[in-house]
Amino acid sequence: MHLTKHHGLANDFLVTFVDEIPERAPALAVELCDRRTSLGADGLIFGIDTGSTVVMRLFNADGSSAEISGNGLRCFVQAVAMRRNVTSLEIGVDTLAGVRSCSLSPTDDPSTASVAADMGPVTAGDEPRTTSFLDGIDGLGEVHRWAIGAVGNPHVVLEVDDPASIDLALVGPQIEAHFPHGVNAHFVRQSGDDQIELSVWERGAGITQACGSGATVSAQRVHEWGLAGERVTVVMPGGAATIDVATTERTSAVLHGPATFVASIEVPRG
């Protein structure tokens, strides 16, 4: 089994290309993403290269299926470019959230590409079971406001005084439990003109260093709160991404960020 490993702002993924998605895909994700006994990653991506559009299916480290991932999408596009031996690429990627148009270009670092990914419109998202779901969550502190949103997968954005002070391992699972299909929880604060800081608890992966889809939804909601303009820099523990938010003239949000190749790996399979 041939895989490549990539990361988008330290959110890391294993990518492999197949003729069809294997029945054992969830189990393979659990096996290969384990950081102590195997290769380690936040998710395993299967690709089917059909030509002008490629199929991407992502399984989180816990084996659950993810509709989309902004960082995973950028890493996958880099893997497609490497497979085709090109340094620039315009392509449509078929995800469970729909087809997403992506554009890859080289950087000064041969291991890193710059990718712009159309993330689609930011929709309403899943409602929590109760609007008072934040009451009684241990370790959260004051939340100034919150909003839900989705780009195929569900998110909740919470404005707090200091995202870095949140104990994500404690708070994240408590918040996720209040949503019928789980949720990606993002803790944000305005940190400059058109800039926010964000820390992440991801459904299916736990604490991650960055979340591209979450950065997209967070930027959209922060823009709607009046804290940022139409282009928002989102600073996460793994680095910064830039989002062009959806507007009346531009119906989709666009995520800009790096994808970095880490390694090419051959895994013997029985």
C-alpha cells in the first residue's frame, strides 16, 4: 500500500489512491493514524483519480467519515499534483460535501505548495439540542457570543477572551456532546485588523493544530459580527490561513493556505 503524508499547518493526513474505496477504510484509518503504533495522522484520505475531477474520501483518526476538511483538501490536491508530476494544477475535487474547485501553485519551498480551495457557501449548520448548551460546561469561562455554521461539516464558533487558555481536552467533548451529529468547536478572539486567533477541537480527531473548514466558518461568522472585513487571517497553533468570506457578490468562501509534503511510505499489506 503506497501512501504519502502531508500536512496543512500541522494538521496532517495520509493519502492513498485506489480504484474503489475499500470496505475496511474505517479500520485502516484507525490502524494507520495511530501515533504510537503506526504512521500517525489526523486522518486517512482515499483518492480515486478519474481525470478532470478526482474523488476524495476522508476518514478521521477514529474511523469516522468526514464530509470535508479544508486542510485535508489542500493536502489531497498536492498529492494529486505529485501523482501527475506537475507543480501547478486546477482541479475539481468530489467530496461528500460536493465538488470543490481548487487551484495549486508552487512556492519557494519545493515541498510546499500554495492551494486556494473553494469551500462553498457557509450554511446554517446543525443546531445544538438546546440553546442553553453552554451552561454548566466545566472549564469554559465566559463566552461573549457564539454561532453555528457548516461547509458540509458542522461547526460552532465561540468568542472568548483567550482561545489558548481553553482546556480543549476538557471542554471540547462536553460541547460536542450537545450536537446530534457531533461538532467541530472553535474558540476565537479578534487579534488585529481583519485577524483572529483560533484554537480547535475537531470531531473525530480531537485537538488539532489547525482546521481549514473551521477557519472558514469562523472567518465568516466573525465577519458577520463586524470584527473583520472580507479577507480574514486566521491564526491557529499550526500557522495562519487566509479566507475570502462569502458575500452577496461572492457566494462561496475561499480558503488559502499551504500544503506540505512530508514523506512517501510503502506499507506491506497482508
